Amino acid sequence: MSERDWEIVKGQQMARQIKRNEILSSTTLTNFGRIDEFSENGRKVVLVKTLAGGHDYLAVQEGLQDIIGRTFAIGRGNGCTWSQNTVT
């Protein structure tokens, strides 16, 4: 990669970081992970990154279900029932 090309890449990365900082709300949850979210054109986008995961760490998965349910109002007024750990 030429020096000129590298400067273009660095400029693009900086522009992306600036835009990300403008639109993204990020919340760090101790011993859990991070939640990034933004809304645009009436749509909400949420990214949850846990510190641990896999099939052997079910407590995190249940916590993730809670976050998704509360964020997107799953189980409220749409025929589903919402309990602390499950949506039925």
C-alpha cells in the first residue's frame, strides 16, 4: 500500500470514528459487556457485546434476553407474556 493510499484509509477511519461518536450511545455494564445503540429514520439498532458467552454461560444469555425484551418491548401487549427470564 502506498503512503498516499494509507493516508486515504486513515482519513476514512477518522471520519467513521467521528460519525460513530455523533450517533452512537454506548453503555458499559460491569461484569457483563457493552450495549451500543442508535436510532435513525425511525429504526432502532442495538448491538450487545458480552464479555463471556457460549453454551456454558447461560446467565449472560438470560441477561441478554432481558435486555432485548425491554429494549424492543417484546411481550408487552402483543399476546406474549413477559417474565423475568423468558418470553412465552
